[in-house]
Amino acid sequence: VQLQASGGGLVQAGGSTRLSCSASGGTRSIKSMGWYRQAPGKQRELVATIANGDNPDYNESVKGRFTISRDYAKNTVSLQMNSLKPEDTGVYYCYSRAGWGALYDFWGQGTLVTVSS
């Protein structure tokens, strides 16, 4: 599975932005898609994810501000990010878990979101 992310950039605190990710190749084996992020000097952490046909899961720090959505027909996942805070700054990675039997994790190239105060 190949993942291509877009969106991000520089946003003021309190503002909004949207990330999108498109999957290609082996998409019928996708079991879940989502987003992780990595802030400078910190470990990568889950932001939000949706398993096929399931409700989304969110990091507690983004609940009520971020909304993840999937278009199953287009094999895309999006992340609407509202009320952004400087601590949301980081590189955001599109993620997919896919496979038949054994499952594997796939990652997009990462897109930088910078929230200025």
C-alpha cells in the first residue's frame, strides 16, 4: 500500500487546517487508516484512526477538535483539525494497516503542521 499525504503548513493558533491521504496499491487489503504525528524531540504518537466499519479512535488531546473521516470508495482518509494549538505542531504521518492474514503497517511521507502562537 502506498500512501500520499497532502495538506498542512503554517497555521495560527485557533485556526484550522485539513490533511488528506490517498492510498493506492493493495487497497482491498486495508483494515484501518489514520494519522500519527511526531513533535520535535518526541516519539511518534497516534492522533486518530478508523478501522473498517468501526468508530474512530482519537488521542485524548485532540478529542473535540479533530475529526477523522474515510472515503472507502476513494481509499482516502482525511483529518480536519480545528482549534489548533502550538502543541499540535509536528510532522503528521498518514498510516494504514493492511494485509491478508498477517497485517503490516504502511506509512506516508509525512507532512509538517506548524501552529504559531
